[in-house]
Amino acid sequence: MRVDVQDLVRHFGSAKAVDGISFSFAAGHICGFVGPNGAGKTTTMRIMATLDEPTAGDISLDGTSLVDHPEVARRHLGFVPDSLPEYADMTVLEYLDFFARAHGLRGAARREQVDRVVEFTGVGGLRERLLKDLSKGMKQRVCLGQALIHDPGVLILDEPAAGLDPRARIELRELLFLLARAGKAVFISSHILA
């Protein structure tokens, strides 16, 4: 899979949040999007995930416009926002099962996919824990799990390492490398410039 962002622009009133940005990334690679806070990274990622609309420009997935066909993005993209999960009173298992159902997974296939994601993200021992009781690093793993639940070809992660301790950052990096080696196109943002 290949994602192409072409001349993307997003205005909020007279303010330009994104001003003519273009880039591409493809399956098997990790692409980093680095800039200071307020540079338009989150806005760009929200547009890529079809949670916001551009003022101008386009995003395409293997040649199909995601602006014109947002349903394609919802099938093939997994998005991890910069905020941690809502539904704090759900358990890890309930949360992942909720997203599996939302993506149309049913029966044994749903349960098997939830189990695969739980194992891959390393939250197996936390299945019955409430989200509100998890550390930030574990919440990030659960967020990654919800983005992977429908086995998308493209992953978009907004500031996934923000607030993580050094060990959790290393573990996250290892998971992202595994995903890229498995053929996923991985796009991450960071405001950490050093």
C-alpha cells in the first residue's frame, strides 16, 4: 500500500494550520513526521484518517482519493490519536472487542483477532483491567491494539511516544519495526526534535 499526500491545505478561519504539504510513504516502511507543537502534525493526521476535511489538496491510498472515498480509509487505515482512550470504565478486552465489532468482525473471527492483537501488543495479562487503571504506556499499547483490530495496511500514530518512559519508548519502537517488517505502512508524528 502507498499513501500520497498532495498539496494538503487546512485553514481554520484566517489561520493556516497546514500549508501545501506533500509527501508519500509505503508498505514496509516507517515514515516520521517531526515538528514542534502547533506545526500542523495532528491536523494533517486527522485529515489522513478522514476525521477532518482539507481546505485543499488530496490524500490517496493506492491511487484512490480518501477525500472522495473516506470509506476506503476506514477499511485500510488504523489511527492512534494523540489522546488516550475514551471509555475509561471498559476493560481492555471490552474496549478491543468494541472496536472489533465496530469494524464488522463477528463470532470466532472477532475473538481470534482480539486475541491476536492482545498478544501482539503485550497486554494479555491486562485483559480484565479497566482502562482508567492502566499506565500511560499500557494505554498506548491498547490504543495501538484498537488501530490494528481490523488488520489495516496503513497505521497512523499521532505522538505515540509522548509521555512514555524510555523503556516503553523502546518497546513501542520494536512493535513498530515488527509491523513495518510485516508489510504495514507506518506513519508516526513527534514533536521531540532531539
